Amino acid sequence: MVTEVQWSELRRDPKQVARLAEDGVVRVRRRDGVPLLLIREDRARSASDGAINAARALRNVLAHLPHDLAARALMDEFPWVDFLPEPERGQFVVDFARAFQASAELGEWSSVARVVYEWRNTAFVFTDPVLAEKLQEPLEGDFGPVPPRGD
């Protein structure tokens, strides 16, 4: 259960907001920023442990399934996997399972989002056979220095 309070309520009556957090998650809305979540540490740890266990189980299930069957299972969520050639489908399954487990253990899910984003774009390339062929051709010549990444 998520209860919402305003920042001013937290400032005015922190004990009352803490009591709300005993029953579940409290979303603290702020005018000048993204809302904050207030959750008891034991619940956060339990949720994290559950995510890690689920990630390990999923990784093991995917590892023991033939890649084509694992890819078909993931296609319900990611229908674009169907556009990937067979070897790439298997690699998507491997990459997804590894990113899922690592994300669960770190509590940071951006790597799963990145894997899905990159593979979805790869699938998009394979929807156009001419583009896919062109991108797989060898490169010739020197294209000059690579500019530094602009993060």
C-alpha cells in the first residue's frame, strides 16, 4: 500500500508520517522535485532479497531452456524478438538474464533497460533486410579519430 503525503506534512508532523510508513510505503510529494519514497529498511531489504532470488531463478530457468524456447517465452513481453535471427535471439536471452540478475543484486535496473533498448534497436535493423545487410558489410578506410563520449 502506498500512502501519499505532501512535503509540508512531513515537515509539520514527521512522527505521523513515520507511523504511516509502518503500514507501507509513503510517497512524499514535493513541489520542486521528484517525489521521495519512505519505506522501512527491513521491507526494502526483503524486497531486494526477493528480487535477487527471482532474478537467480529466472536466470537458471532461461539457462536450462533451449534458446529458441526461452526466446519464445520472452516474446510475450518483447514481441520484437521475432525479428532477430536465431543466433541473436539466443544472445538476447543470455544478455537479458545476466542483466536481470546483476540489476537485482545491485538494486539498479538501468542495465536491464539498456539491454532491452539495444536489442530492440537491433531487431529494428533486421526489419529492413537492405539496412541489415548494409550494416553487416565490412568497413573500408579510416574514419578519423573517435570523439570522446559526451555523457
